[in-house]
Amino acid sequence: MQLNHSIVLSGFPLGVVILFGQQNQKFWQIVMQGLRAIVPADKFAPTEAKINSFAAGIGTVVFNEDQQTIASLQQNFPAIPSSFPSGRNRKAVSHSLLSSRH
């Protein structure tokens, strides 16, 4: 399921993707592969355990903000830039809905 919603002057795109089942598992497999490429093998066990705990959830909600649009809004509306940084400072965030299946 994917939901897109624009807020703040109709130009601040916030993408939301909700993943369940195989899509949830595939997402965390991709995350695991990416982390294996940058975390030393001898230090990977805690990372793997954490990612596996996320993957064990029923689903994952992934949020993403379009940083180019935010920068453009800051430039085009200099009178109100203070309303943009709070959103801009957040990274793409994902949250596991539940830590384990029941």
C-alpha cells in the first residue's frame, strides 16, 4: 500500500509506503544486504539481530521526504523558512509496526 500526501503550500511531498508480508521481508533483506556491504563482518552480529527484529514485525511503515522540494520552498518563500527545517532535518524513517509476530 502506498500513500502520498502533499502539505505546506502544496509542494512538500511526503511519501509513505506501508509494507506487509513478502514486501516487508524483501525490504529488510535489501536493508540487510546494504548493511553487510558497510559493516565489518566481525561486528555484524548485533546489526543482523536488530534488522531481524524489525523484519519479524507484521509490517513496516517507510516515510520519505523530497529534499529538493524542501530546498526549493526554502528558497522561494524566504519569509517562512523556519517552518521547513524541522521536516528537512528528519531522515527517511522506517518503523516496524510490531516487534514480533503473534
